[in-house]
Amino acid sequence: MDLQHGNLLCDVPSGVPDEIFQSLLERPGLKIERIISNGQASPPGFWYDSPQDEWVLLLGGSAGLECEGDTAPRVMRPGDWLHLPAHCRHRVAWTDAGEPTVWLAVHCDADSAPTARIG
């Protein structure tokens, strides 16, 4: 059995010009990835519109996420999570420019998405 392990908060680069997407686990209908942002944001007018559900957890740094129809970005800090149902149009308004913003993102088919139970 080939066990894999790691630490989501180790080897976090800072000051890089592009976001870093690192796949941690992929299966049919499921993808878990670490995303590292260093002041990046979605381009003006760009909206993500995924056919899959996405669940994101902010592990470090801070960010502002906008969902279509929001009046202001949702400010996210370490420990904050958000479930984005399939086709929930959203964008990254900003990420912390002073320190890396580390995300854990879980993408899964909408029909297999679990229901969040923690407040």
C-alpha cells in the first residue's frame, strides 16, 4: 500500500506572480487541491461557474470572495469555509498581499456533495 502524506502549511512560497494549484487527490467526480495565492484576484469581470460543487477552507492569510448577487465580498480568515454549489458564480475579489493565502479546495460532483453540518 502506497500511503501519501504531507503538511498543507509547509513549503508555502510567498511573493510569486501567479497562483499555485497543487492537486492532492483526484478520483472520478472528486478533486482535492491546495491553492496558494499571493495578492492575486480574479480578473475584472471574470466569474467562475463550475459544474461541480466546491468547498473551500481558508488555512492562512485572508481573502475576499464575491458570489453573484452579493453586495460586498465575503471576508475569509483562517478557519473560515464556504460551500459553493455547482454553477454558483463567484470570483476572488482579493487575497492578502502581505502573506500567502492558503486554501484547501474540494471539488465534487453535485449529486455526491455532502451536506455541511458545522456552524
